Amino acid sequence: MQGKKDYQEKLFIRFQLSDDVPADNFYRRLKSILDLKFVYDTTAKYYGTEGQKSIDPVVFFKLMLVGYLENLNSDRRIVATSRMRMDILYFIGYDLDDELPWHSTLSRTRQLYGEEEFTAIFKQVLKKCIDKGLVAGKRQAIDSVFVKDNAAMSTLVEREIMDEAATYGNQLDDHNDEVPVLDTTDENTTPKPRKNAKVDKKANCKRYSPSDPDARLSVKPGKTTRLNYSAHASVDTQNHVITHIQAFLADKGDAPSIPEILTHVAGNLKENGIEIEDVLADTPYSGEAALLFLADNNSRGYIPNKSGCRSRESRHGFSYEKQQDRYTCPEAKFLTFHHFKKAENANTHKIYRTTVKDCRDCPF
């Protein structure tokens, strides 16, 4: 006999989230081990003693975590998804009939706390990881990635006519998460991926997006030119725990960014009695700023040199004496430091020379 389900809503029902969220559910397990009560103390300075109650700070940060874990890129989607998921409701401490915070409340709260508060909470979480033995701190791996901006390439305008853009940008508030701006460029005019990763250095001086003036034109091999930010993350190699993450303008480059990144990483770890010993990074991080920082802080850097770069010990037939800061040639003549020379890539070269007298009758 064929069955047919006749649905009728019940007027009364006995229901508890704790009974219907499985014991092995990810958010249930996370709720049992994640204690964010310290957030009340760190955020207390942002609130007065009168007026309406704000969103619970712990609930706010849990919703931010849900957005990251579920790959939700807007506050509206975070709230909508949470409303439909029993496990998320259980995680944030809401019942089925509880009204979730309005999505604009998340935007305003995020602006209220600012970078300083998020950094303080990040350090608290990092400390908990260190206390649990998840972070060794001795070896840090650093890498970067372009983070695509929501602004469309078709919105770029000439800088000369955008004097009011900064004012407009400052007026964007709680509706900044509504619907991301889509690139409406016609498919036939969309730039094709480029083999050459170079971008006109003056392009960012000529044009920018009024909706996000800080985004920069940048490109990687095989990709199209887009408006991006550059995100750099430092990861402890023992258990792959992030020890620092920071965003830069996409046209800054990796090598000039590493001193600031490592300063923050060293500070975060030093607060917990850990010193960095080794730093791992790929070739784009190779540069004068990075190498000088590592030398000044007694850290070993495992960073491949860029093509054309040579170490002091690689000059064939010449030996380098660090204490005297000089070279010795195959004929046992000394080449001493003469002057600094600025290269086109902004690196500084040290020039070593010998005398004309030493080289005049040299068989080489």
C-alpha cells in the first residue's frame, strides 16, 4: 500500500537542541572545549552602564568563527545559515525560537572592536594553543596569497576626478556586507590570463576603485590582473598553528613586508617565552630587508635566493672573511669594503675593491 505523508504543524511540541544534535557533531564538540569567557573582560571597555543591551560578545565571535568555518563571506549569509542549522544554534547558545542578531549588528560590532581587539583575542587563543603544547615556536613558515577584492575592474576611475572618493568610502557602514559588487565586464573584453606577472608600476597611481581605495592592481603568472590585497600568514611547523596573519597593500611585495611580519610573530611568541630560531619562506621573500632583519635577530633563514643572486661564499676563487669584512683573491690579495651601491630593485650592494697596484701585474 502506497504511503502518503500528510503534514500538519503541531501547536505544542517538546523539543531540545541538546537531544537532537549528535554527540559527534563538530560544533557540539567545539562548544565543549572552546571557552571564550575571557572576551567579556577584553571588550568591557567598549560598553557603558546604561542603554539597551548589545549582542553578547561571545556570540559575536562565535558567529565570526562560523563564517570562517562555513566559508560565508557576508554577515547576512552568516545569520541566514545559522538560523537554518540546529548545530550552529546549539554552538552559539540560541534556541529555535530565539531571534538571531540582525546582520548589520555584526558589521557595527566588528567596526566597534577594530583591529586592536581582534589582535588581543588572537593572542589569547594563541596562548591557549601554546599552553596545550600545540606550538613549538622554533620554526616558522611564511607565505602570502592575493585576496581578491569585491570591487569590479569596471569601476576603476582616474584618480584626478576622484577627490570625493575618500569621503564616500568613509560613509560606508553597516551595509557593506549586502551583495558583493559583481564584475560586469563583458566576456569578450575580459582580460586573458597573462604569462608575464608584471603590472605597470604606475597603474595604481593612475586608477583606483572608489568603493575600496586601498585595493591594488596586481597579478600572478597565469592569472588575470585584479584588485587585490596581499595576506601574509606565519605558521608554526609543529602542528600548523597560525602565529600571525596580516594584510598589506598588494603592490608592496613580499620581501619588504617580512620585517614587520616577523616583528609581530616574535612579539606574539616572546610573550609566552618562545624565541624564533628558523624562518622558512619562498623566493619572493628574498631581499635585503628580510636578510638584514634575520641577521639582526640571530635567526636562521631558509629562503631561496632570486635568480642572479650570489652569496658571499659563492664567488669562485675568492674567500670571504666575516670578521675583517673582506675578500681574499686567488693571488692572496685583499679586497676591502669600499662603498654601498643602490641597485634598481632597491637592494643595497656592498662594493669591495683592491688597489690598482695589487692587480696591475696579476696573471688572472
